[in-house]
Amino acid sequence: MSSILEVRGVSKRFGGLLAVSDVSFSISEGEILGLIGPNGAGKTTLFNIVNGVYKADQGTISFAGKDITGRAPDKVVHLGLARTHQIVKPLNDLTLLDNVTVGACFGREYLDLKAARAIASEVLQRVGLGDRLNMMARSLTIAGKKRLEVARALAAKPKLLLLDEVLAGLNPTEVALMVELIRKIRDGGVSVFMIEHLMQAIMSLSDRIVVLNLGRKLAEGRPDEVVHNPDVVEAYLGFPDIVDKLSREQN
Amino acid sequence: MILRRPFFWIILFIAALFIYAPLHGNNVPLREDLILVAIAVILASNLNLMIGYTGYVNFGHIVFYGLGGYMGLYLATVRGWNLVLSALVAGVAVSVCALLFGLAILRLRGAYFALVTIGVLEAVQAFVSNFGPWGRSTGMYISFDAYQPLGGAMRALWITYYLVIAAMALSMILSLAVKNSKFGLGLFAIREDEDAAVVLGVNATVYKAIIYSVSAFLPAVAGTFMFYKNGMIDPSIAFEFMLSLEGIVMLMLGGQGAVMGAALGGGLYETLRSRLLTSPTLSNFHLVIAGGLLLLVVLFAPGGLIGWFYRVIPRARKVIE
């Protein structure tokens, strides 16, 4: 399988803080890659570098064979790399339909208004907001706003979708629906790169996982490899052998 | 298509009323009132493109009107060009200036942008006040002969009136067209959340510069007509900061973001202002009233008159845009 995203040696410094340090990884076409790590590990910063919100101090990023290092976010979307935000950014005083139409209008296909509206209402159906097309975005619940984020990104017809904690703050039913949706998105041929704190969900969804800690890549591999990696356990819980200890105590 | 929108025809109807009303019985005082109302509608509508659509407060919007007035007047009188051609050339020239300015200053956001727009106004006023060909601080005066190409002063006043009404109708049609376009949707996205808009693919830098430039065109054209009609121009009346501020009050009053809101606010405020200015007891009191009105609107009807109207009759949104 060829890779859709290739990140090589990326670093980003904010003043004295090295937020991301020499991180490299790649995502294959049709793959779901999970990104985990403790708070402040640099996950969202890494997303921001990938989609061009921040410029990397070092390193290169190539997407679908093109070098996109330092390219502005709006240019990156046109190539087919869309994202959602951890802190949702709904266009409050626009309807849900208009919110998603923006995504379709200015996305990869750069559709005209009429075609974009058709795509938008179709995508809103897919994420389960089809009955609220003319509602103002501000009146959605947090779960609704997260779906709206996903819908807007999907309307851009991306080849790669970056999902930044779309499950956080959702109740178990909503989580199950969202997990189902992410699977369907992948089955539709879109590669997914997702940040998530909800371990159960990301372990079951991801094909591979990258672990970030203090800006560095700590581990990479299949979900079951990663959870048993002593470095990862230490980063999360403080003691490398706590998993063994806990399971011994339980027995 | 814009022709299919009911509001397009409402705009034409309003313009027809403006033309018919003073013509009936050759009512010159009414015409003089209405031309000021039309100017207010033009300024408020174009300011709405920046504030209401894009979310960028432009305190120096009047600079387009004054600069357009100077350029147009210079071309029409000193150079002896056709009036409409002068106005259009002035409009294009001011728009090009705005585009260049815009690309530079629109990288700023919020209060910083608002402050710089005042700086632009002051800078242009200072430049014009020292610019020899435009008469420095004394400005330019038109001799009576300048009205000869339009068939004398009497006819020239009527012709400029119709031209200003045309600019008013075009301002509203422009607002309507932008509102219903993909470009307009991009602007709305910038207004709601610029960072989100960029991530969704809107080229905010270019969009903002374009709308800043577009919002300069019709005020500049109208400036040419208006100062030609008045027969004189000088820096203090062409670049009157107070009028710039009043433009913002008009928008707040009528309801920013809506085509009719801007027009209604402009029309009502100007009507009120001229009543107060001409009243012997309340002269110069109009700014106190403007301040009070602004306070009331911001506190109790943040959507302005049109916002209140939409709340009472939600369906009106589709017709009165």
C-alpha cells in the first residue's frame, strides 16, 4: 500500500518549549492511524503542523506525493486533507446546512453553491443531523457540534481526515455512533488520522497507533503492541511495571 | 439567479419610488432630503459588506467617499471629462487603492484593524490637505460653467440626483448578490470564525482584501456625484470622521448583515438627523441622540430593527433579505 501522508523529522518550538521534536511517521492509504499521548504531549500541535496552521521549524510533510511543508491550511484542504478541531469551531450564526456548505464549497472539489448544498445535506444525513438542516449551529449540543465538525470536514471530500478528539465529551451511546461513523468513513476510502483519549475506542478503531510524549515519538505499532510497551505505560501511569502488578493483584 | 429573488424587485421598486416622489410636482426640497438619504443608504450598505458580512469594523469607511469625490471632481471639472465616466474611473481608482491597502492592513484583526482604518482616514486626509492639484486645505470649487455639459445647473441637479439613486440601487443589489454567492458564504465564514474558515479552505487574506476593495467602489462613485452637485469639496467635509462613525450607528440601528437592515438604518438615521439638524432648538443635538440610540439598540435589540422584525415574522427572512 502506498502512503498518503509522510511526515519526516518534524520539530516545532514555541519559545523555550520544544512542543514537537523530530517526529516521523507515515499513514497508508485506507488506514486508521491513532495518535495518543498524555496531556501536553504535542498531539494537537502535530495536527496543526500537518494541516499548515503552524509552520514546522524543521522537517518535511508530504501528502499524496506532494510536498506540503509550510503550505497554508486553505491550500492543504484543496489537496484533500481536512480536519476537525478539538475545541469545536462552529460558525454559530449560520445554519448547519451553511456550515457544511462552506466545507463543500471550499474543499477539494471547490464546488459551486448549488452542488455544495446538495453534498452538504447528504453529508449531514450521514452524520445524523439530517433533520436539523436549518437550525443555527450555536444551538447544537456539544455532541451535535462534534458531528458538525466531522460533517464539515467530510464535505470537503478529503482523502485524509484528521480527527482531533471527536469522542471526548460524548456519552456512551454517542461514542458508539461516532465510532460506527468513523468506520464507515474509512470503508468509503478515506484514510483517517485521529487523536483520542478514549482508549477503548481508539484501540478498537486504529490499525496502528503512534504514541507521543513530551513532543517525542515514544512508540509506534499495532494497538496490542503499544499498550504493552513499558515506555508507554510509564508515560501514562508513572510506573513501567504497574500493569503487571495490577493484573497480579487482581488474580 | 439574482433575478429570481423577490428582494431584487423590491430594491428596484424602492429606487422607482425615490425617482417618482420628487418628480411629482417638481418637489425640490424633497429631492434634497432624499439625496442625503440615498447617500446614507449607499454608505451604510457598503459598510455592511465589511462589518455585517465579514466582521471587520471599518471606522474610516468615509475615506472612500471623500477620495472618490476628489478624484471624480478633478476629472469632471479640471480635466473636463464626462461626469459618469469620471465617477467610474474614480471608483476604480479608489478600489485599486483599497485593494493595495487591504492586502497590507487586513492581516490585522479585531481592534487593531479598526484602529488602523482610522489611521488610513487621517493619512489620506493629511495627504489631500497638502496636495497642490486638489487645492490643498481650501479644496476645489466648481464654477457655474462646469454644469453646462449637463444642460445648466438646474438640469444637472436632477441628473446627479438620478445618478445617486442609481448608485443606491446598485449598492443594495451588490449586497444582495454578494449575500447569495459562494464568495458571500466565504465572508460569512470569516465573520463567524476566521481560523475555522481558513481550515475549511477559505482564502481569508484574499477574500478580505477583495471585499474591502469592493466596498470602496460605490461610495467613491457616489462621492463624485455628490460633491459635483454641491459644487465644492475640501478635506474637512470630504473626510469627516463623524460621518464615518455615524455610518456604524446606521448599521447597528438597522441591523448589520442584512441588505434591508443597512438600507433601513441609513434611511432612518439620515431622516432623523436632518430633522434634528434643522430644528432650531435641537441643532447639533443629533449626536447625543445617535449615542443614545446606539446604546438602546446594542442593549435591547442587538440585531437592529431588521433583527427584531425577523424575530416577529421569521418567514420574512426569505423575502426581506
